[in-house]
Amino acid sequence: MTSKKIATNNKTNILDAILTPQEYSQLKYKTPYILDFKKNNQEMLYIGIEHSRDYNAKKYLEIESLFEKFLKQYPSDTITIAIENFIPPAQKSKNDSIVSYGESGLLLYLAKKYKLNYFCPEPTQDNIIQYILDKNLFKKEDVALWIFLNTLFNVLKKTPIIGEKELLFLDSIISSIVQRFESKKTDKYYWPLFIKRLREITGSDVLPSSANDLRFKQINIKLIEQLQNPFIKETILNDIGSMINYARDRFIADSIIKTIAHGKNIFAVFGVNHVVAQEPALRLAFM
């Protein structure tokens, strides 16, 4: 694994070692991608996987096997489980937990079964956006545009046809963007801005003249995917997506490092990209 060359005299510099999607997309790695760091009788076992809610998947047997070995090595009150995304509602069984919430569901099930501490190291979207804006690298309107395109892409992946339900959801996203970025503006301010900015970036009309017309226009999903893709470097929107994902990994790693500083042994399962991105910083934390 390659890493950035940085000074290591404080936590901020350690976090600077985290890789952006545009950086780690150039690396080759397999899943499961397992980090096992040890120092002074303290350990962190961090497992990177491809997400799945199939409880028959081989990886769930592997995760449980690694967890059982980890559990035997340390007193239960020194073990903390880190859960990705959010703390899900508890389910009746292990399989129900996996079907409903994937790896996060399984980890919560195991934490409750063995009466272990657990936490979610994720930032809020407001944390991420504030970090991006404080950097002064991008216009807030462009950050807002990336958020909308990323949401639109995720909607189009589920259904290529925008119906009333999807339109209401997208309208709510635009409203939340207005509240977050421009409290004195209205929803009508951002849509023409999105159209104009996309025309400047792509040279074409990517979106219809109004949000309501999304129901009637065939959206180029491949173009939307490309514009919001955080792993490539073609337009400023890709750079924004990469930085937003980087900021998320920075907050996650910061929370994990703080937990390590309290002497906890950490067991975690996250999407493989997060583990690869955070590896350089976590490796430095255990030096």
C-alpha cells in the first residue's frame, strides 16, 4: 500500500495521510481487505468488504470467525465495535439483522449478544459540507450541484423513470440544499443555476427546464454517473465528489483514533474503499 509523505507529529498530520477516491482508485486490492494493527497489548481489526445482505455469503462466516477469535483475546469491557453508516434498529435474529442492514446489522447483533460497547464513527452530512466549505476550494453552488447529481444518480439506479414519488424525494433534496447553503434563497434559485452550470461544464443541456419535467425527460444516466463519479478526474464535480468522500473518511478515522487513544480494542467492518483510504492514517496511529 502506498501512502502520502507527511509529518507525523500531530493528529492533524496523521489524518492528512488519508487517501482520496481519486488516489486509491489507482491502487489494486482484494476483498476482504484486512488491517490488523497491534501496539502495547492493544489491537484494531478492521475488515474491508463488498456490501451484501445475503446471509449465506461466505464473508459472513469469515467475519464471525475473526470476531470470535478477537473476542477470546481481550476482556469484553475493553472491546468496542465500530459500525458503519448508523446504528440500526435491533432485529429478532442474526439473519434478519443481515437482511435488513447488512454488515452493520450483524455487528450490532454481535455487540448486543455479547454485551459489548459499540459506536458509529460517521459524521453528519453537515459535518462533511462544513469541512468542504471551510477549505474554500469550491463554490458552494458547485458543492450543492454535486449533492443533487449524486442523489439523482442513486434514484436513477433504482428506476430509470422518474415518477411522483421520486420527484417528491428529489424536491426534498433541493429544499434541504437551499436550507443548508442559502437560507434567504428559494428552491427556484438553484434549478436554473444547476442547468447553467452543467451547460458550462458539459456544453449540453443535462437537465430539463424545470424539476417537474424530470418526469417527462429521458435522463442520460451514464452522463449523470460520470459527472458525480468521485473516482475519476475529469471535471470539478469529480473533484468535489472525491473531496466529500475524503472528508467522510477523515471524520471516521478521527473518531476511531480517539477511541484507540482511550485504550480500546476495536473490531470494525466497513466497505473496502473506506478501509483502504484510512489505512495510511491508522497505520501511523499505531506506530
